[in-house]
Amino acid sequence: MGSDKKVAKFRRARTINIGFITFFIIFVYVIVNIYMYFTTEHLTIYEVKEGSAADDFVLDGLIFRDEKIVSTDTAGYINYYHRDGERVAKNSVVYSVDEGNAYAEELAADNTSTSISSDDSLAIKSEITDFQKDYNSGDFTYVYQLKEELKNSSMQIYNDSMLTNLKTLMKDKTASLKVAKSDTSGVVCYYTDGYENLSADAATSATFDKSTYQKTQLRTNKLQDKGNAVYKIITNDNWSILYLLDEEQYNKIKDNEKVTIIFTSDGLKQTLPVKIFQKGNDYYAQVTLTRYMPRYINQRFISTEIVINSAEGLKIPITSIVEKKFYQVPLSYFRKGGDSNKEGLTRVVTSSSDGNEKTTHEFIATDIYYQDEKYAYVDTNLFGTRDMIIGEDEKDTFILDKTETFKGVFNVNKGYAVFRQIEILYQNEEYCIVKKNTVNGLSVYDHIALDSSTATEQALIY
């Protein structure tokens, strides 16, 4: 009885594997995000900081002064009574001639009974006090300055002593000393180099060749012949520095009326009018000074840093800069309205219904990105070409058709990109210095898009 029994087979119902589907969706999502990550340009944020910049270069300039060489009219041994770089009055005793070198020891004798005067003591104390006020442990220039000042003060005391000894000797009628006085006032120095009679206009590129430059010291204990140069005197406080430029330096300076020079030896900084000219294939720049001539009395070639187009402000990379167009609108058309207390413009909107035109007014709040005395500039994305706006009087209308292009950056402080207009003060190939504290501009520590091409205005960045 069991052999006639039939067994029926049932199909098993198909079940959906939720786990597999979930895993597959997540897998596809991850793959898509990885692909987008590697194929999409990413926005990098740059923090705005203060900075300064300038076009500068260091050059050796050639100094020109009104110099007069003085020669002795008597052979003999020369004794000097003024230190190098000291200013002398007309008819001052500059040197004496000892025909037989018989009085050198008497002139240089140490008069132990002579003490430092109260004026000399006060001057030395003042120099030390000034040094203490200005001293900077990171700059040893002040130390060397003090050294030179004290050296000059001691030399002055020594020279005064020699002058005293000279007066004593001159009372002796048998003394064979001849005193030489200056025939003009000025600053004395004791070297020659052959440039004394050369003018800046006569200088050539060969004049700047330091390999052929020779400097002859005039102070010596050797017997001097009649007619030998013994000192020179600079009769004018005005002096000039001439620079030989290459073409690139010439092009940078030529449009400037003034330049700033910094003396590399001591850091002295001066802003001066500059004269630019060309002779043949050579380019020159010349600055004229009215002070500090004795400070560099012993230098013919002087190293200075020339600074042009200097600027201080906010430093941003060139890649952050973007250009944007704005509509130009008279300031008188702005007024407050709408649901907020913001300023904006009222646009005339014309619509057609059943063949009839209907005119309404729409208030649009708008930021002013830049303004001058007459006009303000608003975002072109808020209005259409040749939109009409009205003023306080509805009959007073203005058509938006004139645009201006401004440079700016995308500010991302609020998590989305906002255009901020900038005023560039200085620019090179890598970065620029922009004016700070401008209306609707940038401030220190603002965050901007490092590359403006990776940002979209008003788009979220996070």
C-alpha cells in the first residue's frame, strides 16, 4: 500500500539578502566618493596675515663731494691738529711744518698736569648715556658707534693738547715751526684718490671699477716736499651718490620720483628724490643728501640697499585673486526697506496678464562691495541686464547697464564663499600686499580660498 503513494516537491520561496544589498550600496557609495575625491579640485584655506614687501637691491654707489686738496708751501715734517672728519672754521690751524723734525716730541708731549675739562667730561658721559638708551643686544652697530665716538672725543682732547703745546713753542722766537691755517671752513680729511675733481656728469662705467681704485693716505711721518698734498677739505654739506644700473634696475626705478636708501654699514635710512638718466648704453641713478656727509668722509664707494615700491598691509597669494563685474549705481538710489533694516535697491518689475501689462516694485537688499564719492557697486547676480530701479521719487529711474570690474578674493569665514574686494598696493609673481581696513574688505586672520578657481561664490565649502 505504500508503493502507490506519490511525493510532491514544493519550490522554496526566494528571499532577499538585505545584508548583501546594504553592503553593495555602501561599497558603490565609497567607490564614488573616492573617485570624486581624486578627480575634484579641493578648496584649500589660507589665513590672511600682515606683511610688507618691496623691490630692492644692493648696489655700490660712488660718492661725490665738493673737495679741495691743500698742499704745503714749505718742505718739512707735518704735524696735524684736527682729527679726520672734523669740521674746522676759516683761519683755524690745521697743521704745522717742522722743517727739521726738532719739535715732534715737544708737540706730542703728555702734559700730565692737564686734566679733562668739565665740558669734555660731560660730552663723554652724554655719549655713554645715549649708548645705554639705544643699546640692543641683537645689534652690535651701537657698540662700534660708541667706540668711534669715544675715539673721536679722546682724539679731540689730544689735538687740543697739541695745540696748547704749539702755542707754547710759538712763543719761542727761535722755533722753526710754520703754522698753516685753513682759508675756508669745512670738514678735513687725510686721503686722496684722484676723484676729487671728477663730477657725477663726467663719470662713466669705468669709474665704478674698484679694481683700479687707489687711495693715498696723507698723514705720514716722512719728510714732505714743497707742493705735496697734506690734507683736503670738503666745503659743502651737500653730497651725492651715483649708481650704475643694469636695464632691469633702471626699469624698476625710472617711474619713481623718490627712493629709499639704507646704508648697509650702519642701517641709516633715507628717503630721497632720485634723478634717472642714460648715457650711451649705461643707466644711472643719482640721489643728493644734505646731511651725514662727515659720517662717510673716508668712503668713496659705499654700499646701500635701494628700496622702491615698498608697501605694508595684508599679504595674500596671487592664486587667491579673482575678478568680478559689478553694476555701477548712483548712491542716491539706495534706501532701507523690505523685512529687514538692510539697504538695497527697488527694482521695477513688469509682468503681462491677460494681455495687460502690470508694473510692480520689488525691494532687493544688496551689499555694497565698493563705493566712491558718487557711485556704489553691487552684485550683477542680483539683477538682470538693463533692469530699471527707482529712487525716492518714482519718476526718478536708472537703468543698470554700466559695469566695473574689481579684483578680490573669496572670503570663507562663514562656511561659504563670499567675494571681498581688495586694493592692491604691491604685487609680484607669487603674492601681493593689499590695503587693510577697507570697507567690505579683508582683515587680519580672515580665511580665504588659496586658489580662487576651486571656490564658487555663495557655495558651501564644508
